[in-house]
Amino acid sequence: MKIELIQLDKDNYTEALPIRNENVKYFFDSHPIGVLEHEIWFETRYHPQKNINQSYFFYLIKTDDGTVGTIAVDTNSYWHIMKNVCVLRKYRGKGIMTKAIDMLMKKHPSKDWGE
Ligand SMILES: CC(C)(COP(=O)(O)OP(=O)(O)OC[C@H]1O[C@@H](n2cnc3c(N)ncnc32)[C@H](O)[C@@H]1OP(=O)(O)O)[C@@H](O)C(=O)NCCC(=O)NCCS
């Protein structure tokens, strides 16, 4: 199965919302996110074009079936921390996250990792 990591941007950020909401119980802040709240988060906290010193990289996991998961990395001078590690229920157990983590670590190499 073809798997790609596509960085979140203004044209695709809404695709992360259903994945977050299906997996909401796995987040510390476990309330379902509305469309407006998601837009505000993107515009004020994430937007790659506005955030010049970006240290948080958020990716959609895409397969031939479209967006099936998310994965993000929060970086600082000492380590990388993986976040938003989610695959839609229907697509679990097919090796998608194993491949996505491998791809993420290649994109952001040579640091210690945590989750
Ligand atoms: C955890 C999750 C991301 C795994 O994604 P996936 O694409 O199904 O994972 P893979 O198919 O690549 O499986 C990777 C390995 O993890 C194991 N695994 C998957 N889910 C697991 C779980 N809930 N508990 C224990 N092991 C699990 C698999 O058996 C596999 O092991 P193997 O290689 O020895 O066979 C997915 O189940 C998910 O989105 N869960 C809900 C959110 C979550 O728990 N996120 C992680 C922490 S916040």
C-alpha cells in the first residue's frame, strides 16, 4: 500500500479533524473539536506560513484511500516528541503507523525520540 506523509497546510488542515475526533479519548484534552475551534487552532497555533520558527510539524497520513491518519513531531534542541499518533479504526493493523513512524523519523533525523 502506498503511504505518504503530507504536511498540514491551509488547503488540507480540515482533513485532520475527523481523525482527531474519532480518537478523542486518547488525548489529554478529550473533548470533541468543532470546525471553528479547529480553524482557530490552525490559524493561531499551527499555520506553517505564519509560523517562521516552526518547531511543530503535523502530517496527514495518506494512502490510495485518502487521509487515514495523523502523526506530528514537536521538536526542541534536545529531543523530538511524537504526537497525534492516530489511524482511523478501519485502517488499523495493516502496518500503516509502522511505516508512517519510519518516514517521520527519516524526515526529522538525528535526535532522541520520546512519545
Ligand atoms: C496505535 C495505532 C496508531 C497503531 O496504528 P496501526 O497502523 O494500526 O499500527 P500497525 O498496523 O503499524 O501496528 C504496529 C504494531 O503495533 C501493534 N499495535 C497496534 N495497536 C496496538 C494497541 N492498541 N496495543 C498494543 N499493540 C498495538 C500491532 O500489533 C503491531 O505490532 P507487530 O508489528 O508486532 O505486529 C492505532 O491503533 C490507533 O490509532 N489507535 C488509537 C490511538 C492511539 O492509541 N494512539 C497512540 C498513542 S496516543
